[in-house]
Amino acid sequence: MKRLSIFVSGNGTNLQRIAEYFLEDWEVEIVNVVCNNPKAYAIERAKKLQIPVRMIDKEEFNGEAFVKELQSLGIDLIVLAGFLWKIPEALVKAFPKKIVNIHPALLPKYGGKGFYGEHVHEAVVAAREPFSGITIHYVNELYDSGEIIMQAHVALDEKETPDTLAAKIHQLEQAYFPVAIEEVLKAIQ
Ligand code: GRF
């Protein structure tokens, strides 16, 4: 049995998809959803999915007790599914290659501080990039720069807008994120 903790800050569509994907997989359990935003719709989704929600503030998040809490829960993999805080060094060290993130662009371009949500798609469209996509990667101490696990591409149309691009990226996320997580879990002993 592999035990997941999913960190969220927003809508939670990725959380929903991952939870549904693993619903009938008895080898994978989503132990909790960690949320830093009391207004996140992801909280409602987690409740409906009957997954315990652990709300957290910045001080607690950056403290040692939280690392111990995750360890004592026996978490095998932390999944960042639209989580907007930087992961503290102590947590990265305690979970080496056991934290994965999804980024809605083709890293290393359009990553780093400030590149989140619609800001990413606005920048990609403004630069008239021919392609964008998703990047699923391990998390290190810096934003969006850990080892890449997989990428998927999509072409931009001439009339592409940030909104139409966001919809395309959303489809890629829904298709690939759970599968990538499953592969990462297989590699964890
Ligand atoms: C996704 O686009 C993801 O790539 C990014 O944040 C967004 C989260 O969406 N890191 P949701 O909260 O899962 O709906």
C-alpha cells in the first residue's frame, strides 16, 4: 500500500482526477489533502471525496513539526496539485524524490516565481510560442527546477488566447498526471 498526501491551494481539479483515478486501486491511498487557502474549492472536493483535509498556515508549514507529522503518517509521496507555496528545505530533504509537482508549461521556460495560473498562459501566448504543455517534475528547494519526470506538448493556434490555452493544458493535466504519479509510485520501494 502506497500512501499519498496531496497539497492544494485552489480549484482542485487535479486533486479530483487523481482521487478518482486511484479510487479502486487498493494499492494507493490518499491519506490527506493539505491546503493553505481557506477559500480553496479543493476543500469541498476533498470533503465529497471523503479525504481528510489538513489546513495549514505558513508558520506551521515551515516548521519541523509538520515534517514529522507527514513522516508519522507514513507518507510515501507528496503530490503538489496546484499548490502555491515554496516547499521548505527541511521537507525536501525529508522526502527526497518523493515530492512531485505539475507545472502548466514546458519547463524550464515559463517557470519560477510569479509563473502560476493564468500568468503562465498569458506569457506563452504573448510570446507567440508554437507549443506549450505540461511538465511533471520532482521538487527541489527552488521553484519549478527539479528533475523532469515527463512533459506533454500541445500546439498553439493562431487565434489562441490564454483561456483557450488553459483549456488545452487542463486536458493534458487530466490525462497525464495520475498516470505519471502511478509510475513514480511503482519506482518507490
Ligand atoms: C494547474 O494548472 C497546475 O498545473 C498548476 O495549478 C493548476 C491547479 O489547478 N500547478 P487545480 O487546482 O488542480 O484545478
